[in-house]
Amino acid sequence: MRAAVEEGLHIRDRAGRWRQPSADAPLDRLPLPGTLQELLERRLAHLPAPTTPFVEMAACLGREFDAELLFALVRKDVDGAIAVQQLIQRCVLEESAGGRFRFVHDKLREATYAVIPPEQRRELHRRAAVMLEGWPGDTPRSYPLLAHHWTRAGVPAKAVEYLEKAGEWALASAAYRDAADFFSRALELDPCTPLLPRSGAMLRRARWERHLGEALWGLGDLAGAAPHFDEALRYLERGAPRTRRRWAARFAAEALRQSVHLVLPSLRHGRNVDDAAASGEAALAAARQARRHYFAGEALPTLAHALAATNLAERSAVELPLAETYWQLGYVAGVFRMRRLAEAYFRRAHRCAERTLDPEGVAGALRAEAAYCVGMGRWEQARRAGVAALDLAEAHQDPHEKGMLLAVLAHADFCTGDFALNRQRSMEILGLGRRHANAQYESWGLYTIGRNHLARGELDQAVKYFEEARAIFPHVSDTGSRILCDGLLALACVRRGELERAQAFCESTTALVRDVMPTVFTTGHGYAALAEACLGLWDHRRTEPDRHRAWTACSRLWGYAVLFPIGRPVALVLTARALSLAGLRRAPRWFALRGLAAAEKLAMPLEAATAHAELAWLAPAGSPRRGKHRDEAVRRFAALGCVQPQVEADSSGGRTSWRSRPPPHSARRDAREPANQSQSTIP
């Protein structure tokens, strides 16, 4: 219809009715367009001549644009308001909110843009970019638009300048996907000519690579972030070693250098400004790589990068937000029980963050302290530091830091038996991950909710959440999370009686923990669940492979407990169970009693209840000691809101479905108990 009107084959009479101007103008004279593009080009070709500059510039400005900007860009000898009104009447443009206009359909804009000659297009984009640079009310929101116009104008240097600004603004605003796009485009546009070492261009590309890695990290793509951190270090002549021996050599060299820095502070700073700037940038990239290796469970690269980051930070005379380098070493020193050194590094992290006005650094230092205190079982200290850091992260709207802090606090809540608060924080982590498209945080939220259901005995719900989390793992390079989730899933399957499936998860988790040093404090429940699941399989089937797998899992759990005291109670209790299944008489009770004492000392109610349940199982049938331990276990599990099949079944005289056989020595032990043992009490 519009095409017929434009061709003069349809007009309105005085009554407003459509009619043909004459019988000699049949509608079949209107040729049918071969494509949609032809139809659009025909409509545009019949626009009044004065509107052409306006529609062409509008096509360069985008689907929607500011009316004042359009009028300022087009020559003054044409009345812009009249031209725009004609375009509205021709159904090319329409009014939008806030004094803006837009194309009725983006296909119209694309068709208009396609017929503009290339040289003219570049000139229009150049004019638009120049005008926008001086436009009143310029904000960071205009950076992407300026980068677009300078790119289309064929001026890559200016485009790269605004892509960098847009990327930094997006990163600071937690718009991680946009930031990744901006820095990727900047790297593509920047000429890949040979760069001089430590030159400004080299430092700039290294910074973009690091920012790109940080953006991908913010999306939970740890595997995708790693190559960009590596590339940043390569630009700065700090390439990563390729073999374990070279990693050990790097670690030794950096540890020696840090020792020298502690003794002779005057040797810290670089020889010149360029060297100091390169050291600062390399320190930031190395710190990010240390964090990535930490989540991958790679202890030696974690230590080497953390030390390298600290040494490089101390060589830099440039004030950069390098507090992360210090709190990383503080956490590592704390894990290895060097408490004074850990506290010294945490203090240095706080001073560095305050000196550089780095709220993220302050929050990170508090989070590292909280994580260290959780691993040591210092719950009040952990909560004080964690809550203070969480308040800071919320005040500065930092979702990435907030997610990690919620994970630390949720773990403390679970260990101390506050399952309601643990679930609330786990749901927050899940919501945060989904809102910000962060796969890592989404997986954290899912399996921590599943852990909560497992503790309460809600096995079907637990398995559902664990399986949802496992579906995300291919997109997240987080070995600690896989250990935790798969170990808990193996235990849930054992308790549901799905032994073959449980065996498969036990085997896959055992393969994960074989060569991994447990540096992530949250993985303790994964190690414990793996050991308990393997012991359950051994208890059911009594096969040699099950026995070997159970002892291997217990040894890995002890590897965790050596570094983190919060793993000691469950390690002692499960060792008691393993010795009981092996047929020993006295040792199991000795270990279980010490597990109970450790749980009471660390104020871990779930582990204390489990220890009482184990002691009830180990006590002779019918003895007062068995009844008292059983009653205490039932009371404690009920106070926590947990369901413990073993204790409930035992209280009614039956046997649990997942631990169906008594210890093989129990009959012999009952026969040999002295007559007065029935008078014994709980020690």
C-alpha cells in the first residue's frame, strides 16, 4: 500500500477515501520487489530530498538517537523539525521517550545504512564521534558509542582509547560480559606490531589481557580467564613454568627473594619508573593467577605466584591496588600454622589497601582473615571479619567479593550448626550467580543447598541440587568444588542404597584428590563425605577394592585435617569406623573419643553428634554406655534438625539400611566383656 501511494497509483479524494487517479493507472503497473531489501530501498528512494541528510545521519547514529544531536550534526540550511516530521509521516521514524526518535524497524535503518557510500559513512561516523566528544553531559555511558563511531570512522587509535575506558567502566560496574567484549575488541583493533619489552604499548596490552581475564573470572569462567592472565605475564617477561621441577625452582627463588625483602627493605623498589610500572602490572596478573591455581587445587603454582606477586608489588614504586598480594601470603602462612607471619601479612594488606584507597583490597584482606579463621575453627573472629567485609562489599556494590564472603560465612554457619542461616546465605549465593551470569557462584549456591538437605536427611532434594551443580562444572575450572560436590553426592547415593552409582562417584572423586593438596578450606566436607561413602561401600560389600578405596579416602581426609583443624573431628571419627570395620577392638573407641573431644573443643555440633553415634555403635549391645551415647546423639541431631538413620534405627532395635552389618569383632567383644562393664558411664 505504501509503495502504491509513493508511486502515485493510490491517492485520497476530498472525502478522504483511497482511489486510483485514473483508469490508465492499474495497480499491476507496480512491480513486485524481489527481496525485502528492494522493497525498503524503493521506500527510501521516494523520500523528499531535504530528508536525505537526516535519515543518513540517523542511520549512522543507531536504531534510537537524540533529536538535538541529529539536528546539530546535519547542515543548518534545512529545517530539521520539518524533515523529521516528514520522516515520521512516511513511517520511517517514530517518536521515543525523552526527546528521542527511533527507526520504525531496524531493517529500515540497515537498508539506509547499506546504500550510503563507504567514504561518506566514515565521514558521518567521524562527525558523530567529534560531536559526541564535546557533547554536554558526557558520561562513561557514551564510551561504547564513541568507540563504535571511531571504529566505523576508521580511526583505530581513538576507538581503542574509548574501548579501554568503556571496559574499565564496565568492570567497575560489574558488567563483566560487556567488559570482556570491550577488552577483546581493543586487543583485536590494537596493531600487533613487534613491541619493545617494558614499553608503554606492551604494558597497555598486558593490562588489557589482565582486565579481560578479570571480566571472564567475574562470569565464573576460570578456565577462560587463565590464558589471559598468562598472556599478561608473558608480555611482561614473566611466563609460567611448564614442569613441576621448574615450578619448584620458581617457588624457591621467590621465597628467597621475599626473605631478602623482609631483611633488606631498601632492595624492594625497581631501578626506574618503567621497571616499577611493569612490576606493578605483573604483580596484579600474578596475584590473579595465584587465585586461579588456588581454586584448581594446585599448591605449588599457588605459592609461587603468590610470592612472585608480593615480590613484584614491593618492587613497584607505583601506587596500585596490590593489597591482594599480601593477604594471599597471609592466608598461606596461616594454613601452614605460621600465625605471626600470617598476621603480619594481613596488617600489611590493610595498610596497602588504605594507602591506595582500595575498598576491594580491604574487603579482600578481611575475607582472607575470615577464611583462615574458619579453617582454624575460630568462629567469632571469622564472623567479625566476614561481616565487616560483607558490609564493605555491599556498600561498594561489589557482587564478586560479596559472593566469596557469603561462601565463607555460609561454611562457618554450617560447621557451627546454624543450618537455617546457612541455607539463607546459600540461596543468596545462588541468586547472585544467576543475576550476574557467574557460573562458579551458581554452582556454589547449588551444592551448598544440597549439603544442607543432606545433613537434614532429605536425600532426594540433596541429589537434585548436586546434579544441577555438576551440570555447571564443565564451564568452571574449580577442582575444590568438584571434590566437595562429588564427594557429597557419593555419600547421598550410599545412603539411598545406590551402591553402584556411589562407587562411580567415589572413584571419580578419589582421582581428583589423588594429586591435589587441600588448600581450599571449604573442601573438608567433600573429603569427609568421600571417606564416609567409601566406608559405607566397604561395610556393605566387604570387598578388597572397597577396603583399599576406604583407607585411601581416609588418608586424603587426614591430609586435609593436618592443614585445617576443623577437619580433625570427622577424621578421627571416620578412622574409628575404618578400624572397626577392619576388626580392631580398642583402637576404634580411642579414636572416636578423641573425635568427640575435638568436636566439643571446636564447637562443631554436627561432628559431636556423629561422634556420639559412632561411640554408641562401638559400645557393646545392651550396655548403659551404648544407650547413653545413643540418647545423646539422638538429642543432638534433633536439636540441629537433622535426620540420622543409624541412630533412629538403632533406638528401635533395628539396623540402618546403609550400615547393615555390625563390626565383625562385636560378637567376640560382647562375649569377653567383664561382668561389671554394664555399670560403665560415658567417659
